[in-house]
Amino acid sequence: MMPPQAGPHPQFQSPDEVPPPPRGPGVLTPFAAPPRDRDLRGLWIGLGVGGLALVLCCIGGVVGIAFLLPYADNVAKSQIVSVVDVYLGAVRDEDFVTARRQLCDAEQRTHTVAWFEDHFAAAPVTDFRVDAADVRITNNDITVAAQVQQNGRWVDERYDMEQAGSRYVICGGID
């Protein structure tokens, strides 16, 4: 071992020995303060705020779904009404190709453009009314009521609809 040297900093005999703090004002000890017991109040406040946020999110989701379902129903009804509206508008304008496109495949096979020309030659459609309130959806059955003016008088018509892929088509009530 080496003998201690004289000077501003004393030398230590053993590496396990802790050095004394330096002399002078404003000197900090070279070690941190010992840990103290943590206050659990902050933890409980944090858990309470997190739980409240979770409850509010759940309530918001339920309320959002409650408002979204009627909106989705109205969107579907407006799409259904649009198909019947396009169909009757095309029949009124004697655009039977467009009218035929609004039919399902089975109805298109039995209702050719010539059928439309023959069928509506004697009683052409001059006006019509279709309203989303006249759409009835029960289970998988969709029915649309419309008022159609032919030869000066109003006739009530019912169109059976079905969903073909992402769009709705008329699949009954055409005759």
C-alpha cells in the first residue's frame, strides 16, 4: 500500500471507505436522500380519474350507437326510395333501359325493354310520389309504396325490394 500523501485531498487506505464531504459553504453530500414511503393518495386519484374516463367512454359509445342506428336506417330508406324514384322517373320519361336497370336479375329476364314499351304505351306514367315514410322493412322483406299517376288518375303501387350486393333493386310489384 501506498502511504498517504500530503495535499488538499487526503488519500484513503481502503476502497470501501466513504470520503468525507469537502469543506466549505454550499457543499452537498455526494449521495441522494434515502427513499421515503410513497403517498398512495396520488395513485388512487389517478386510478379514479382513469376509471371515470373509461365509464364516460363506455357511456359515449352506447349513446353514439343509439344515435347512429336510426341514422343508418334513414340512409337505407333513402337509398331504397332513390331506386324507386329513378325507376318511376325513367318510366315517366320513357327511358326503359334505365328503368330496367333498377330491376333484379330475375325481373330483368322477364321484363324486356319491349315489355316496358308495350305495357306503358296504353297507360303512361305522368307523375309519381315516393316517400321514405312509405318504406316498410320487416325481417328481410322490403316494400315501398308509391302513388303513380296514369291516364289522369292516381294509383297506389307497391314495389318489393331486395339488396343485390351493395345496392337495392326492385324485385316484385312491377306488373
